[in-house]
Amino acid sequence: MVSATELRQFLKEVSDPEIPVLTIIDLGVVQEIYLQEQTWIIELTPTYSGCPAMQQIEVDILAKLQEKGIANAKVKHILSPAWTTDWITEEGRQKLRLYGIAPPVNEPDKSALFSEPPRVACPKCNSKDTRMVSLFGSTACKAHYQCNECQEPFDYFKCLK
Amino acid sequence: MQESALFEYVLRLSDDSLILGQRLGEWCGHGPILEEDIALTNISLDLIGQAISLYDFAAELEGKGRNHDQLAYLRYENEYKNVLLVEQPNGDFAMTILRQFFFDAFRLPLYEALMQSPVAQLAAIAAKSVKETRYHLKHTSEWVIRMGDGTEESHQRAQAAIDHLWRFTNELFYEDANDHTLQAEQKVPTMAHIQTQWMATVTSVLQEATLEIPKNNWKFDGGREGRHSEHMGYLLSDLQYMQRAYPNMEW
């Protein structure tokens, strides 16, 4: 009989379909894992409501567990508590940087109009002299930046709290 | 009875999100600049995502075994309860942004209030969606100010959009016996409360944008009762095409 801890360990082999360097554990989208009437329940919380990766993640989780010989598993999508970028692990942040995506930084109040965009270090050259090109990026969770120093255009994983 | 009032309430929220998400999706590949093309479709994706959560909850309340796809794609026009504002055509960029701004300024205080609802699933959806909506409102508010306080042409286009869309804004605060039932149980906020906050946001942004609230206060409604503008039929024929042509197809 496997334990919830072992199961969580297995899920470290499931990567995020949009950002394949991150595992779903790094991303912090896996919540409680527990046994309910002979079935393993894996709670999954979306990063953004419309994140199209969620269905794929569910399929990948079940396939991975199947591969490990666990057939009695179900993914439960939950919304509360709402996911926050604080749940991305330190290891996950490091992987993002190496992949060329700037990890989330603590941002001041985002609702203020024309507020100074967050100061994000360039994942390539580490310069702080960067600028936001667009509030919206290639996926719902990212904004688009460019480095003024090395000119590298890059994605910034937006802080969500 | 209680469940059916809540079903109707959640369905209205879902339909607003879905129909506006569909409209924004029409901009895909047609945005005035690449960044804005991406922004509009990102907002669309958030709205459709919120619609999925809301339809799932509505389906559960209804208890007839329908799923979110059936609610989204397999109803007749008069069964959609979205406000007329969200089904209005995209028009030019100013029209799209003003429509979105009026909607975001309404949705944000509504979600903030619904986060306090004792209906747990509704509060959870609101808590999830409020963060996304705050981001949308910032984006649209900034555009309204840039356009209104921009060039002569951008100002004129933004004002024309306001003059055209204003007649649809009052319906955002529509209430009927259904809402009153839920309000009496303190499950949802009163619309007067939301309208006050909406008006404060709209007034301050338009003022900074040097744009004016129209004097003409002609009000249109009907969407909440399933009576839609001519545009809705065309929108639905696009939206529903795949499910009508290939029933029960899955992506």
C-alpha cells in the first residue's frame, strides 16, 4: 500500500504542459492527497480560471499513477483556497529563471492606475534595468518584458495573491 | 425553490462571462497591435474559465445531469440570461475597451461582495475570479484614460463608444424577484450597493480621461429575461456551430 507522501513523490515526475521545466509540485497546484473509500483523491487548484493546462495535467497525473501501478485515483478540481504564486517552490523559481522566465517578485498594489511596473531582473543577464512591454503575455500567468541591458525579450511570471 | 433562484442567479453570471469571452475572442488575430491582441484574448480566456466554473456550479444546482458544455452550447437564444451590453458587437478598439471597462467596473465590486457569500462555492469562484478581474479593470481603465486624454481622434472615438454603450449599462444592475429572494437570505448583495461603486469608478476614470457621461439616459434592457438584441443570434450561431453540427463532440 502506498502512502500519500509516496504519491506526492510520484507527482514530482509530472511536468506542467505549458512550462515543462516545472513539475506540478514546483508550481504548487497539487493540494491535499487523501484516500477516500479506496480511491486516492488528488486535489488540484488552477493557477487562472481559464488555464487550459488543467485538463492535460489531470490526464498526465492519472497516467503517471497508472504507470506506478495505482489505478484507483481521481483528480478533484478545487478553487478554494485560491492559488497564489507564493506556492511556487524555491526550486521552482530557480528552474523558471534558468528556463528564461523571470519568477514572480512581490508586487505593490496592482490596482493603482499607471503604477510603476514591478522591478524584475532579467533572467539572462540579471540586470534590473528592464521594462514591461505588456501586462499580458504568452499565457494567462505571464507578462511580457524586455531587458534594456542585453535586449533579451522575456516572460515574467506575474505575482498573483 | 431556493436552489432554482440560485441556479438562475449563477446562470446569469455564467452567461455574462461566456458571451463577453466569445466577443473578445473575435479579436484573436485582429488586434490593433500584437500586445493588445494577446491582452484581449487573455481576458477572454479568463472570462471563459470563470464561465466554466460558474456553469459547473449551475449544473450542480439544477441537478438535471447537464454539464457545462450543454449549458454553454445547447440552449436556445431566449434561455441565455446575459445583459445586452456583453453581446454588443466589438466595433472599433474604443468600443471594445469601453464595453469591457463598463463590465469590469461592475464585475469587480460584485465579486468582492460575493466573496462574503455564505454559499461556499459561489464565494470560492468569486475569490478566484476577483484577482483576474482586478487586472482586467486596471488594463481597461488605463486604456480609457489614454484614449480619452490622447489625440483628437482617440478622444472622439472613445466618447462615441460611451455615447453608444451608455444605454446598456443600467441593465447591469437589473433585479427581479429572484434576486430579492437571495438578497433576503443574505446570499448575494443588493445591486444598489454595486451600482454605487460602479458609478464611483466610472466617474473617476472618465473624469481623468476628459470624457463625459451622456446626458441622454435612454435605458435598454431585456437580456436578463432572455430578450436579446439582433446581434445575439449571429453570435450564438458562431458559438454553437460545432456542437450543433457534431452533437456531443469533445475537443
